[in-house]
Amino acid sequence: MTLPPIRYDVCAVGNAIVDVLAPCSPEFLSARGLQPGSMQLVDETQSAALYDDMAAGVEASGGSAGNTVAGVGSYGGRAAYIGKVSEDTLGDVFAHDIRAAGVAFDTPRLGEGPSTGRCLINVTDDGQRTMCTFLGAANQLTADDIDPEMIGESAIVYLEGYLFDPAPARAAFERAADIAHRAGRKVAITLSDTFVAARWRAELLAFIEQSADIVLANEAELGALYETEDFDAACSRLAAMVEVAAVTRGAQGSVVIKGDQRVAVDAFPVDKVVDTTGAGDQYAAGFLLGLARGLSLEECGRLGSLAAAEVIAHWGPRPMTSLADLAKARGLKL
């Protein structure tokens, strides 16, 4: 069988949402019953009420997987995105921003129904973010929205764990993974959040075992998935299920796993952590681009760490400095 040529390094499937970021105090969170560092889903009414209470902030197109492919684009990689927005102003903003990042995006918009999704992110002084997400049109993604040609022409298809909640989106994951594997491509998934891992543990484990080649997670998410605080044991269980995995550990850097290999990668130093929103997303951008281009596990991890360091040094979940220029300045291979 002749495989289609690779047109994209990474094609991501995820929740297409616009982020609203604002500073807050711990007291602001506790007064509203929000657990620091968590992500929870809210309805449109709850979203509107919280938005009215938040401090002045910034709005930026986001969504975990959308942030990742924007990072791939900043590295000079070829990226594509599949996600659902509505025919509204925020939908226009999202489409403009992701295309401006050099990402191919042509998923049909939702003509009727909920508005474009948004994530309200309150950030405390230590850079920790607490997210309340109204998914809106984002969770209206279905298997019919999966573009077979785009998937088949992508070296890696990256699936956002946040989108695992709605059943129709899970069916879209299954279709994307099936198309990718039929075309000889790799399928990656991110666990996204400890609460996602806890809510859908059995289903996620089944999907990972049957359909994923690559897993990205942070240490807490990995522990939640396997219900253990034993990091090494969790890594061993994950290594037995997938070809490659990368687990981030904050200031301790990350560990890249392949079979019996464990490659520890240091974090790049940052003068001041301003906002951790998008840190895992940008790590995924560098790591997946490195894998798509056949780099070593350590080189992949270093690209991920560099992108994460760039994004936590400023507000917002996407790079503000060319990652390609940063990599060149540090002698990193692309």
C-alpha cells in the first residue's frame, strides 16, 4: 500500500476555546468554591457570572491542543488543527489567531446551538492557574468533523484529553486514531488534567492501550491515572502500554520514557514564573515536533522544556517569542 505524503508534522484534535486570563488572590478562589489549580466545567450562566467578578485581564485564543499546534508553528513546524467553533465573534477570533500562527484550520463551524467556548483562568501570584471552562460549541465536535485527508497526511495526530468528556468527541478520537494508523501514522494523547484522568480512568486506559502510541502527562495526572503516588511504578506501567511517553515534573524538568529507557531532561531556567497556563501544551509542541522529525528522546524533551520555559515567563498560553529563534540561539536541533 502506498502511503500519502506527510504534509503536517502534527495535527491536533481538541477543544477550540478562547482563554480569558486575569490575576486573582487565593481568597477570590475560596470565596467561589474554586479549588486552586483545578479545571472544572461550567454552564453559560456560571461562566457569565464568574467573568463579571474577575479582574481585568487578557483574552487570547486557547484550548490545550490549539496552544500546542501554535507552538509547533512557532518552531517552524507544519501544523493542522481540528476543533469546533460557532459562527460568532469569538469563533472569528479563534480562527484568525490559529491561522495567524501558521496552522491549517478549516473545520466546519457550528451554525446553530451554543456559542464558541471560553475558559476563564484565574492566576495567583505563584503562577498557578485555576480554570472554569464553558465548552460551548467545542464539545459539539463529532466523528464527521474528522478530516481523513488531514489526518492521513500528518506524522503525528495529537488528541486532547479534555475532549474525552463528551461521547461524540470520543467517537471522533476513535475515528482519528483509526485513520492515522491505517495511514501508518502515530497517535498521541495528553491526559490534560487530574480530574479527566480520575473521571475516565477505565475508558482512558482502554483507549491508550488500544489506540495510542504516545502519551503526554504531568506527574500528578500520571498518578491519578494509575491511582498511585509511586512515580517509578506509574512510569513502568505506562511504558508497558505505549511506545513513547513524556512526563513533566515542573521545576524538576521531565522524564521521557521508551521501553526500559528513562531520559531525565532538565527544565530551562526562568527568571520569574508569571503564568503557568500553557506550560504543558508548549512542552507537547516541542516534544511532538522533535518526534515527528526523528530527533533523539533527549532532543525532543529539550525542545519541550524550552517552549515551556518561554510560555511561563509571560501571560498567555502561546509563545510571544519565536521558538525557532530561541532553539537556534541555544544550539538545539530542529
